Amino acid sequence: MSFGCPPSCPVLEHARAYAELPVGQVRRVASASSGGEEVDETRRNVLKLLVAGGAIAVGAGGLGVASLQYVGKPPIVGLSSYPKVGLLDLDGSPLTATKVMKEYNVTTPDVYTFAYPLRNEPNFLLNLAPPAGGSGGATNVVGGVGPQKSIVAFSAICQHLGCPAPAIAYYPPGTCAKSFGSLAFYLHCSCHGSTYDVTNGASNLTGPAVLPLPQVTLDWNTSDDTLSAIGVVGPPVNGHFDTLQGDYGVGATSQLQKQSPVVACFFPS
Ligand code: FES
């Protein structure tokens, strides 16, 4: 960017570092000094730029225009990589595999979700194992963790037009007459009927959605039995060009939320 002034120009030299920031730059970092908290560098840059732009306008006249292009562009927020986020139970205590195996199973009808990696990205937490002493359900499923590899997590935003939980919900066995072979439990969206296979990476059983739900990669710490979210695989979360972009991160922990499902047994071919 040329200012029509030699590099030795004192006012402009002071402002150059700010004014040469790329338009719309986004850089969010976590540092020890920030206590691990993310820092919205874009917001800082905008504030710095406005200050610098004011100085330029006074000192050099007209150059404040250089900063105005930032004002019209809202900062893009997000994360640069997937964080490890500890999951918390409804009561705020660390969620352990033992608790999940005891409190949730394939017959649990309520919707349990947690946000990850961003605040506006809810995900189902499911345990597909049968109740203790019972039968049915599924173990050793794709992406499953815990003692029976039956604990999984999927995006709770439908891949069709984005209906969120509880409009999209887990349907335990017996909710609808419909089954898919031996599979009588699935995620189903009441908006237009998309159905997802919870035993196989939330692949599509019925449309109109054509993409699977993103699956959260879970980590089971066998030392202390805790569960954490450490990544997401599959397509981007619906409504996000990138699962890591579009809101602020959830922080170090994410707590389960409970909702009642919306049930509609509508299965388009
Ligand atoms: S939004 Fe879920 S099927 Fe249309």
C-alpha cells in the first residue's frame, strides 16, 4: 500500500504495521498468557486499526479511509484446530464411561447433546449398548468408545436443511414401525424424513439428506474413565463451510443438555 510519503514519514511509519494487515484477516490463538483462552486477534486488529486510522486521518488526512474497509467486514470467528474438550454430565460432573453405560443405553428416548467444537454446533451423545442384562442394541460400532465401543457422538444438525435437535432426534427401538433390516434404532429428522445409521458413522438410510452426519471423535481415558471430544470427521456441520469456523469455541469443557425428542415416523423412499 502506497501512502505517497517516504518510509521515513513519522506518522505513516507508525501506522504502517496496522494499515498493512490483510483485509478480513482472522487469527485466533491460545497462549499461556491468555490462560489457554482463545484471543480474537481480528477484533484486536480492528480496534488497533481504528485507533491507527484516527491518527492517520489527523496526521496525514484522508488515510482514515484505509481503515473503513475493515469496519464493513464482520470478523470471522472460529478455531484453528480441534481442541480436546472434556465432557460433563447433566449435573456438571465429569462424564465417565461408567456413568454413560449405567445411565444411557440403546433404549434411552431423551435427546442428550453437547456443543463441540463451537458453541453453535450441538452433537448427540449416544450409548448404543443394550441395558444391563438386556439384549439388542449395538457394540463395536464405527467410532465407538467405552468398554463395549458403543458410545458415539454425531452432529445434531440435519444434513438436509439444517433442522437441529430435537427436531432431529434419536429413535430407540419401537419408536416407529419402520426398521432397516435388523436395525430398529436410528437418528431421524422430523422435518423431511432423513434417517441416519448410528451404527455406521451416521450414513444415510433415507433422504432427502445425501450426506452423513459429521461424527465427533471421542476419547476414552482408561486411567480416569473420563470422556472427551477431540475432533470431528465427515462433512462439515450443516450451515458451516468449515466445522471449525462460524462461532467461538466451547472452551475446556462441554456439558450435556437434555431435551424431549420431536417424533414423526415419516420415511420417504
Ligand atoms: S432438515 Fe432434516 S430432513 Fe430436511
